[in-house]
Amino acid sequence: MRPVPERLVPEQSGDPHDTDTLRAEVREFIAEQRAAGKIKPTVDSWLSGWDEDFSKAMAARGWLGMTVPSEYGGHGLSFAERFAVTEELLAAGAPVSAHWIADRQIVPSLLKYGTEHQRQTYLPRIARGECYFGIGMSEPDSGSDLASVRTKATKNADGWTVEGTKVWTSGAHRADAFICLARTEPVDAKNRHAGLSQFIVDLRSPGVEIRPIISMGGGHHFNEVHLNEVHVGDDMVFGEIGNGWAQVTSELGFERSGPERFLSTFPLLAEAAGQAGQGGVPRDAYL
């Protein structure tokens, strides 16, 4: 019989109550916003709750760019503090989608792979709630096979020409930019992950066409983004040419490890629990 390990998870380090004061401040802020009629809690607020005024109000409290170093306009706080704020906002169904992608995965990606120019260009604006990003990964007919992307980037005299289509791009019709995964070399059958690179694409550039994808409930936060000979300067090459797979999987680590996956519908659960025995919850309460 194989021995049973003494612990299945590592011991927790630090005091779990270190963020109690911060959590209380966030709850007070949300209560003030609700009382003023500025926000209404919704499910999936990180996808559909686009409210730039709310994002700017958060930034004024120092709750955007929390882990960004001060030299880039951030606050130099810990990931634990950022996580506490994130949990409270999601549990309350606050409208966070305007800044969500930028703060969640673009910030750490820029800090890890971005040039000094790119960091100075985007990080202070993200921390102020003035710059919003989408995700340029998925493509039609690719499913979850990210290595099968067909978007191409071709070198030219003063930069790159990007052609292809991205899909399920949340907030693209409102966002400023996205980091686009593209092929810069032909597919190598023996190493499909090679020859991929990333580019920061201005979503208002000539040649960018954004088509809405309307959900069954009538909502619009997903989009198809068509890139028709879109010019990207050399200064917007993200990371290293050919290193796209390592970079994009690093970015996905931040995307898939957040609490939004289990807190998306918490506001509805909380409302249902609160109304239990009182006639139930209206069918359209959080739609």
C-alpha cells in the first residue's frame, strides 16, 4: 500500500486576517455605490458589467494596478491584497468588466515580457482606469486548440502586417487594444507550438473590423475581430518573435487561475438565499 501523504496541500503562510480591513473598505465602497444608484449587482459581471466610471472610481481608491510598481503608476501591493479586492467585487456582482482583462492578465504580462516603452505606454493608464484591453487568442473553428491559429503576421519595411480573425473577444467593441497571437513562421508539423508571436494591436487601427456576437439572452460582450492587413509597428511586438507559445500560456495562467470562475454567479446565489421562504427570486432579477 502506498503511504498517505501527511498533507495534501501546503500549509498556509501569513495571517488570513491581514486583508480584513481592506475587505471592509471594499464592501463599504460597494454599499455607497449601490446606495447612490450607480451600480446594480449582476451575474458574470466580469464579462458583461462594463462601467468605465466604476473602473475610474476604483482606480481613485488605488484598487487598479495594485501589483504594478510605483514607477509605472501602480501601488506596489501584494497579490494577496489584489485577490481580496477581486473576491469582494465579484461576490457583490460589481461592474468590473471594463478594466478586468487589462488588470488581470495584461498587467502581469507587460511586467514580464513588455518593453520599457510598452510598460510606460500602458501600465499607468491601466492603473488610472483609462485603458482597456481584450484578448486576441481564440479563432473560428479552432476550439481549444490554440496552436492551430491561422492569423498571420508578415514582416515589412516598417513593422508587421497582421491578417486573420479572432473570436469570443470580450469587450472588443469598447476596448483600446488586445495582445494578438499570430503565426510568424509556417506551421512545423513536428512542433506546432513553434513560429508563434504576439503583437499589441490597436483596435481602432485601419483594417480592424469588429462584428458583434449576440448571446441567446440578447447581451453583447463577445465579438469577432477581423484583421485586414492591419499595420503593427516594431515597437508593438510583444516579447520575442517566435516565443509566442511560452508567452501566451503564461498569460493563460493569470486568466484561468482567478476567482471569477466560481464567483460569477455568487450574487444570484446570495439573493436566492436571502429570499428563501419569501416567495422566491424574480426570474429576471439578475439577467
